[in-house]
Amino acid sequence: MIVVDRPELLVVGRAVRTSNAEEGEGRGRLAALWARVGVPGAFAHVPGRVDENVYAVYTDYESGHHGAYTVVVGAAVRSAAAMPEGMVAVRVPAVPCLKLEARGQLPEALLDAWQRLWKHTESGGTPPRAFTTDLEIHHAEGVDVYAAVFPSMG
């Protein structure tokens, strides 16, 4: 994991509210969302897309990685002025982040990246996670995970 400065972006997509416990119990709102939007071209109709990548924004954390959170899966856009029906927009602020790369067989490589991040969090690793807005960028080579951290004071 390395610390990088993630630039601000705007994502338009479909949202669910869930928790890791709910996902682990097989109730899987997030899995159902990915089944709906995780197909090639799922966001081709979104106007103003900046690229072909799929973005997953994790936000509105209730209490760290044990509580509920909101996930928006969609496309990065220049403007949310003309959103398709049923979609929401979320602004992802520019913040320092831990960056993890998930390469190889998906979704296993992505789950491994999140498990490394959870281990970092539970062990009190530095820098500590901020639990504000985290981001996955799904692209041709795999997935990049950006977990917001508190800025260093030095």
C-alpha cells in the first residue's frame, strides 16, 4: 500500500446501502447491484463520461468497516446535469488515500485487496483510514482501490 493524492471526481450511477455483515450473510445487495451494472456497456448511456472505467464509491460510513455504508457504482462524468432516471450523483473529494492494486482473477484479487486494507485498519496501521469516501476504479488491467486516510500532520 502506498499513500497517494486522489483527485476529485464526480460519479453517476446506481446506489445501495449495505454492510459487510449483510454481504457476508449472503443477503448481498452489493452483489445484486454488481450483477445489474457489472456488464460491459452498462453505463454507455450516461452522458459526459470521462472514460470507459467503472467506478465504485463507498461513502456515508456509519461506523468504520463494521457499520452500514452506501455504495454507488457508475461512471465518472464531467457533469451530472443530465442523469439517467434512477441514478444518483456523488462527488468524490480530493484526499490522500492508501492505494491498493487488485490484479489477477476477479473478484478474488479484489477481495484480497480489501482484506489487506481491513487488516491494516484493525491493526491500527498508519496512516489511519478516514472512512469518508473510498473508491474502486475497475479498468482493463484490474481494479485500483483508494481508501481515504487522515492527512499527515508532518
